[in-house]
Amino acid sequence: MTQRISKYQRFKMMNPIIQFFKFIYLSLKIMIVVASGHGGTRVEKK
Amino acid sequence: MSKILILGAGISGHVAASHLRRKLSKEHEVVVVSPNSNYQWIPSNIWVGIGRMKSKEILFPLAPLYKKKGIGYKQAKAISFFPEGDKNESKPYVLSEYVTGDKKGQQEKITYDYLINATGPKLNFEATEGLIPGENKTYSVCTYGHADHAWQGLKALISEMKTGKKVKILIGTGHSSSTCQGAAFEYILNVEQELRRHKVREMAEIIWISNEHKLGDFGMDGMLLSYGSMTLKSYEMVEMIFEDRGIKWILGAGVNKIEDGIAHYENLEGAYKTETYDFAMLIPAFSGHDFKAFDKNEDDITEKLFKGFMIVDADYSPKPYEEWSVKDWPETYQNPTYQNIFAPGIAFAPPHAISKPRKSKNGTVISPAPPRTGMPSGITAKLVADNIIDTIKSGKESLSHKGSLGNMGAACIASAGYGFTQGSGVSITTYPIVPDYEKYPNTQGRKLGKTFGEIGLAGHWLKLALHYAFIYKAKMRPFWWLIPE
Ligand SMILES: Cc1cc2nc3c(=O)[nH]c(=O)nc-3n(C[C@H](O)[C@H](O)[C@H](O)COP(=O)(O)OP(=O)(O)OC[C@H]3O[C@@H](n4cnc5c(N)ncnc54)[C@H](O)[C@@H]3O)c2cc1C
């Protein structure tokens, strides 16, 4: 195994307090991607 | 009064049925035909396959819910389509066969005014010789039954490892054109973490085998992601995770035959190779269901409805990769010949792949098919339902709801290990799903910022939260419709 993720990065990835805030941040960010809607890509024929 | 017939009760069929029922008055009939008596939340199969969830936690029976909500339900499978009716039946219908109970084996002509084909994929294990879930030491996690079985196989293997046996585990794609690499990616990381939890990790060599030409392609041509303050390519992120977890990889591999503990494959270099294993989970090819269609004179018109999957408003004219465009992708999922037929979710025929197609030196296509995950399946089903509702209410065809995969974002929360404090998840969002190289020419066709990746415990919590939220929504509990697709 090559340790590609440093101890500090791993600490941040697994620390429940940091991750709690990350959870809120990610939930909001995902909601923005979802809520920014969807639509067509073609120009309407008049 | 209109009758809407929905084939399939997976993510897209169930989303369509529930929205139609909520928004249409009771004079209109909503009928679901599906062979499986249960609704299953497929993304959580990963956890069933590592023994951390029971299959009963990810499913519920459809019949009582549909009865309570006034949705008709027939536990049957569609066989053939008669979009003009026949000599004796003036209305369009789908010939279906009951799969259980007193009516088992009986066929019925189920008529409709509007038809939603949401039958998803056929899990085409037969396309790979010897790839049979539960045989030849290969497993699948594509259904809860398969996932249960996979856990039995893995549990037995872990017991052997505890007695000192060294093993090789192979996870990835089981066909040169398989899709759904994301599910295999989740499973390999979850298996790796479970082996550590059982303190047998050092007894296993874990190998990723895939038809992708690069890690992190996921059938989406890879992605350029915002990752913290950096911008990473998806292959760099996956490579970092695999190296960190000690997972080896074989890429550009088209698995073509399975024998007991041996996977045969051809690679992009044209070499024929084998890989041995003690446990394998390989995603099969996905194909259409081989449905047939007939006109009112009972002449075969299958090519008007199907191209493997169902033909919709996509541009299917063959073109080289360089000429592919987001505009080729469908917007309303309506069949061009029969305008009362729609196919959301996985059931529609994509115009082409998303990843650049690749062939081996022998001419074998070794390239992932385009994935269609849960979120776009739900969104496309809802927009189809909304267009049908508008059409019924206004009395004239309305197709104002549109949702091309080239103008839609998707979130994919890939579990990387289970556990409330030890779990992990790789959260990835992409916008748009199909890259738009005209709009975003410098960022691989996607909008940076809206295309991002994150790794950590929060990803596990998110995946778990989505599990509970989507099962709540699927059970149509109070205010379920406030939860987005
Ligand atoms: C292991 C795994 C993990 C996944 N994880 C994720 C994830 O984390 N996130 C995500 O977004 N997506 C995920 N996906 C993808 C997601 O599950 C699919 O995108 C989604 O299920 C597609 O929905 P669908 O309704 O089109 O098809 P399905 O869900 O496959 O539903 C098809 C329905 O049609 C029925 N049917 C089949 N044949 C017939 C017939 N002849 N007549 C009538 N009905 C029929 C079936 O019984 C089923 O009810 C995962 C997939 C797998 C396999």
C-alpha cells in the first residue's frame, strides 16, 4: 500500500466534528446542483 | 378519463406512478405492471453485499402501498407491445404475463392511453460465458437477492482467511461493454474496508478489472473535478484512493469468459489474458429486454419502438466521436412514432456512448456503455409524468418539461466503507452528466465547481441519509414529494 493520503488529510476526512460541517456543506452544495434545474439543449423550432 | 400504464416499479417507474397519482384526480387510472413484488432501493445493495444491511431494510412490498394510494398493480411482466391495438382490440395495449399466484402464466392485454416504459435494463449475464451470479465464484450486487448471495460468498471467504488462507478478490466489469462502474467501485472499497474490520486485509490481494481505458472514466469520459482547493482529473482521484487502499488495477479489459475461479479477458492491446480469483463481483452487460412490437395487422414493427432499449427523441444517426453533441441526447423521452409512449430511466436507447469508444487491436469494442444513475432516472420519470399530466389536463399535447442529460446535474455518493464513525464516501457531482464541449470547452465539457469530488466520513452519512430519505419518499409518507428526485 502506498500512503497517498497524508495523516493530516486522513484526520480531516475522518474527524466527526469537521465532517459534520462538511455534511451540511455537501448537502447544500448537492441541493444547489439538483435545484439548479434541468432543461433541453436544442434550440426551439419556431 | 385516461389510463396511464407504467411498466416497471424501479426508481423511474415508481417515481412516475407516485407523481401521476398525486397530481391526477381519481377518475384517471394509473396502473403499474412489474414482475417483482418489492420496491428496492438499489444503491444500498452495496451494503447488503458486505453484510452490513439486511435486504429487508432496502425493500418493501408494493401491493399494499399501491392499494392504499389507489394505484393499480399487476405482478406481471410485459412481453410485447401493440401500440395500435390489434384486429380485436381497438385500444393500444401491452401483452403481459402474470408471474405469480393463481394467474401465473396467464397472459392479459393491458390497454392504455399513455404508456411509460420504465423497465430498466436486462442484466445480461448470458453475454459473458460462465458469468452466473453465485457460480464459478462470481457474484453480483445488482439486485438484493444477488447482494445477499454475494455476502454469503464473502463471509465464507473471510472465514477461510481467518484460518490463514491467502486469497485474490476481483471486482469490476464482467463484459467489454458493461456500464455501472460506479457500483463496482463502491463495492471494491467496501469489501476492502470490511477485510480490515475483520483483520484479514493482509491475506487478500484485491484487484479492480474494468473496461475503462483509465481509472475514474465511469463511462462518463472521466471528469475534471474541483477537489478542495485543487482541480483534479477523476483518474487522479481514483488512483489516489486505490493506491491508498492497496488495490491493484487492470484496465481496458473486456472479460469474455468465466471458468471456476478464472476470468478470461482481452485487453486494448489485443492480448488474451486470464486472471485467477477466489471471489469475484463483476457487473454484467446491460441490454434491452428483447421486447417485440406489432401494428394492428400484427406485422412486426419492433424497429419503430426498440433499438435494444426504447427509441425516444434522440438523434440516433451514426456519427464519429468527434461529432457527438449534447443535442443528440433526448429531452422528453417520447417515442417519435407513437407519441403516447415514453421511456425514462435506463429504459431509453441512448444515442451513443459518453466515453470515447475504443477497440482492441483485434477489433473488439472494449468501452463502457453510458451509465444512467438513480437521480437522472428519477428526474426523467418525473418530467415524463408532468408532461402526461399537462396533456391530460389541457386536452392537447404538452411537452414543456424537458430534461436532457446534457443539461442536468447528477450527484453520485459512492460509499467507500460502512460505519457511523469509520465509514467513508466519495461524493461526486457532475454538471452536466453528458459533457457539453461547446459550453465548457476548457474544462472537459463540464462546469467546474458544480463538478466536484470530496472524500470522507460525511460522504458515508450523506449516503445513509439518502437511503432513509429515498425509502421514505418511495413509501409515499407525508410530504414525500418535497424530497427532490
Ligand atoms: C449495485 C448498484 C448500485 C447503484 N448505486 C447507485 C447510486 O449509488 N446512485 C445512483 O444514482 N444510482 C445507482 N445505481 C443505478 C440505479 O440503481 C439505476 O440508475 C436505477 O435503478 C435505474 O432505474 P430504472 O427505474 O430505470 O430501472 P430499474 O431500477 O432497474 O427498474 C426496472 C423495473 O422494471 C421491472 N421490469 C423488468 N422487466 C420487466 C418487464 N418485462 N415488464 C415489466 N416490468 C419489468 C423491474 O422489475 C424493475 O421494477 C446503482 C445500480 C446498481 C446495480
